[in-house]
Amino acid sequence: MTAAPPRIDRAWTLRFGLAWLGLWAAQLAPVQLLLPVQLDDLDPAHKVRDLALVNGLAGLAALVALPVFGALCDRTRSRWGRRRVWIAGGVAGYAVGLVLTGFAGTWQLVAVTWLLAQVGMYAAMAGLTAAIVDQVPADQRGAASAAVYAPQAIGIVVGLGLVTALGGGVAPGYLALTVLLVASAVPWLRRSRDPEPGPGGRPVSLAAAVRATWEAPTRSPDYAWAFAGRLLVSLGNALGTTYLLYFLDDGLRVDDPEGSLLVLTLVYVVATVTATWAGGVLSDRTGRRRVFVGWAAVLQALACGLLVVAPSWPAALGAGVLLGAGYGAYTSVDQALVTQVLPDARTLAGDLGVMNVALVAPQALAPLLAGAVIGLSGYGALFTLAGLCTVLGAVSVTRIRSVR
């Protein structure tokens, strides 16, 4: 039996959360603001289509890159450890992609450079998510997972605020996010030390690692249900948030769409951060995961229902509270739950890579689906679909048996 890792302290959590803050800010500020504005400038007549294709390409890449990078991470041997080298390389590739995206002059070039940035993020995620299992005892993983997803919400505000403070310029915005990304990763890269693999060692070959990763859902029903739940809830959240700027502008016709997006994001963030930490800590203390995950998904469905029944600015603010609270509690507890259903100690990063597909791919692929739904039936149908996805995700979690 593998010995439990030593308990983590607040300094570990702070460095870990800071690294994630840079990753999330550099992804979500472009998705929410820079990419829509940039594509509107480059091709205003086809901005919805272009945004869908740009994000969709990155989502398709995630299907392959996340599991493969995870498998490679499990097999890596280097003087810097098998996790840290992937984090450093991923951040470097991410930074290059962001800078190039800022200077892209056509929507096609935006798609290519944004893909490069996202591939860098996937590489960094392979190392960072595996660090939770490598370095955190099971009864602290709710709090450690909160250090992944509370920065996601904070990163939206930090990223949007940084870009807005610079006047909303596309190229300066990408450059500022690049600086934030690198500066946030440095403390973790300097202080983190990867533990040696456990008694199971490394996978015998890359082919074996990749094969074990893709076979994981068939070998562990609980892993498969956790994957399905994460995929559905992440898709529902992405459908409900990706086109917020266009919803405020074209749907609600508010006077200042970009300013309103920032206000709505602040409301969402306060609710998310509060629920993320509360959910993670309470889940650790009670030893229960499923009940928190299930009810958090239901809260997100209620938020979508509110926008369908009463599409208005006050309703959007209320939905922001519900969506933030639901998604915050869901993400921290779900990540902890996932670490407890991994089927093979030798392929932790690879198996988590598959789980990361369920987290990242919906964020990138949702614009393809959302763009089609908006074009056919409008924003009401979009939010109905988003709510349905989260309810089905909650049902999937109830089927898990090995975790309380």
C-alpha cells in the first residue's frame, strides 16, 4: 500500500492556487472578451461562427492532447521531476501562443495561434492536476481542489479587469495576460518538488500508458460515471456563459454590454469563490462528496431556468449568484471526488487527463453547439439546454458507489 502524502500547508496551497490563477485568467479573459472583440473587428458579419470555430478547434485538440500529455507526464524522467517539467514547458508554450494571438490579423490566424496557446495550457494542466494526487492526502483534497477552481473565478475578474484597465486593446490585453501567466507560475515552479512514483512505478511504455488511460472508463464504472457527470455539468456551464457578451448586447440590449459583463462577472465570482472554498472544506470535514456535487449541479440548472422564464438584467444578476454558487461548490468537490475513483496508481496524470477532457472540451466546443442553437431558436433555447445538461450531470453523480 502506498503511504499517504504528508499534509499540505497554506504556503503550498497559495503557490498552487496562484499558478492556476494565471492559467485561468489567460484562458477565460480572451474567451469572454478579447476573442469576441477581436473577431468582431476582423469579421463582424460572421463573429458568432468565427468564435465557435476558434474555440471548437481548441476543444478538438483537447480530446487528444490532454490524455496524451498526461500519459507522457506519467512516463517522464528528468532532473526536474515528471510533473514540473510539463508545467514549465506548458506555460512557455501558452505564453508564446497568447502573444501571437494578440497580433493575428485574420480569424483563421487567430484560430491557429489560439490553438497553440491552448495546447500549452493542456500541457501545464497535466502536471498540475497530477500534483493533487501526488502531494495531497485524501482528506485535504477538497481544499486543494478549491485552490484550482476558486482561482478560475478570480481569474475571470483579474483578467477582464486587467484588459479593461488597458483600454480594452486586443494586443496589449494579450501581452498583459502573458506577463500575469508567467509571473503566477514562477513561485510554484521554484518551490515544488515532485515525489518519486509509488510502488507501482511508471507505466511500462507510452503505448501502455495511453491504452490504460483510454480503457479506464471501461475498467471502473465509478470513473465512467464521474466522467459523464463532469462532462455534462461543464457543458451546461459553458453553454450558459460563453455567449454572455452577445446575450447582454443582442438579447437584453443593455446600454453598456462590456461594462455589464464585468458587473455580472463580479457577482458570479463572489458567489463562486465563496462556494468553492465552503464546498471543498465542508466536503473534507464530512467525508461526503456526492451530495455536494449533486446539489451544486441543481443550483446551476435553476440559474438557467431563471434566464428562460424572466430574461432581464435583474434576472441575469440573480442567475449569476446561483450559477456561481453552484459551479463553485461543484468544481472543488468534484475534483476531490475524481481523485478517489482513479483506477490505476501508475497512470494518474493520464487518467486525470481524460477527466480534464470533460472539463476543457465543453468550454471550447460549447460555442459550436451554442451558435447553432442561438441561430435556430434564440437564447431561451440555449439556457434551457444548459439547464438540462446540468441536471443530467447531477443524476450521473448519484450512480457512483465507491465514494460517499
